[in-house]
Amino acid sequence: MRGNKLAYLSLISLILIFLPHSQIYAETSSEGRNFTIDVLEVAPHNETSFTQGLEMFDGNMLESSGLYGKSRLSETDIVTGEVIRQIIFNESIFSEGITVREGSVIMLTWREQIAFEVDLNDFQVIGNYSYQGEGWGLCFNGNHLVMTNGSSDLIFRDPYSFEVDYTIRVVLDGVEIVNLNELECVGDMVYANVWMQDNIVAINSSSGEVVFSATLSLISQDQGNNRNEVLNGIAFDKSSGGFWITGKNWTEMYLVDFIPEASIEKNDPESTNGIFLALFSIFTCIIILYLKFRTNLGLKKPNFKDHHQ
């Protein structure tokens, strides 16, 4: 009878070892908002460019570079990195985010409270707009110029008067996301660099809710020599459906896709729960087989009471 019980327990243990782990432990839940990147292409980037804004135009790259005394707006060949045309601003200007609105580039300034309009035909400044506060990032969604100022706000402005129509606050699970920087508008989404982080967040432009957050540490770990040379610059590439990404004084630009991080597969034997269960089952089997072996040999269990006597 005892041998049958031991055999039964052994069978149960063996079943536990090979039973798919997902049937015993609940699969780890995920809201699917953690993304990473797939690098599709790499292109040269001018390492003297303190990137503030990045925008694709007619197959080339428009880029604003900041810092007082070094600010500029450039159009470059995306394959070679060579400058096609360029505007250099005076020492009182700190260039910030840019976007294309019809036939013009609109470029913000950091603390000068002025946005320049540059004609894309002759690459000359043809006008300007005034605003209050700092200017960080800018994009155009077809209806509004969407602007950031370093807070958690997306500021929606009239594309021609530059007057504020409304503002929405960007949140993730109710927590504000501050330091929103360079922007890219694609459909109903606004993609934003988060200053001093290796993250880009995709934002629902109606609600302000973060749809997903993508880590770019895969590329940022090999770029930048100091704390100021951070990830900044995102430009949608219609031809590929990807995004060009770079940073301040980086040597390269990267065409990437945003993809969900791989979750733990349902029957993955390397999951923590699976490893624990397998080890526990094997250990149980060893103990049971050892006891059964002793029983078959007719060995007497040690009597600790007799031992101490």
C-alpha cells in the first residue's frame, strides 16, 4: 500500500515537471505600453549640431541647432549629411524646435519669445510670431501648431496667428510627464522626446494620455560625451513609415520602428515561475524515490530517541 502511494506521488511530481507552466501560474499581465525600437537604417549626422528640431522635407532633412552664438537652421542631404542650405542666426538667438507648415518652416526660440517663419523656396526669413514663455518643441498636425515649453503641456496654437486655442496636459496613469521637448505630429498622435531621458512617448492628441513609451537606450548608449548631449530629434519618414532619431552632437541618425517589448511567452521554461516549479518538482521526486528505495530495501528509519540514549 505504501509503495503504491509513493508511486502515485512520483507520478504527480513528474506531471508537474512537464505540465505547461502557464496552466499553474497566471501569465504575467502587460498593458502593452512599453516599446523599444528596431533600427532600420543609419545615416551620418553633423556632430557640431546641438539638435533642437528635426523634420523631413522633400527627401532631405531640416534641422535646427541651438546654443547662443551657434544657432542655425539647415537643410542637409540625408544620405551624405552634406549641408544643402543654411541660415545662421545672431548671438541673441537660441534656436529651438521646428516644423513645416505648408511652404514654410516655423522655428521656435528658447527664451526670446519669438518664432521665425522661413520660406522653403529661398530659405529666407519672411516673418515672425511672438509668444509668452519658453519655446521647446513644435509640430504641425494640419489644424494646429502643437508646442511644448518644458512642462507637461501640449499647447495648441492657431497655425497663422500663433494664438493659443487650447492646452492639454500629458499624463501616464494620472502622473504628469514633464520636460516634453521635441515633437512630431503623425495623424492623431504626437510623439515627444522627454528631455534628459532615453524615452520617446506617443501621446493621444485628444486626451493627452500616453499611448506608449519607447526606450531608445539601444542607440543612445553609444552616443554623446556629456550630460547635455542627449537624445533629441524625431522626424517621421513617410516613404518608410519609420522615424529618424538623433541627439545633440550625435554622430549618427537612426531610422527606427517602434515595436512592443517582447513579453514572457506563455510556456517559457526560463520564466521565474517555471524555473522554481521545475526545481521544486525535481527535488520532490528525488526525495520520494529515495524514500521508496529505503522502503524496498526494508531499511529502518533512524530512531533519534534511541540515538540520544
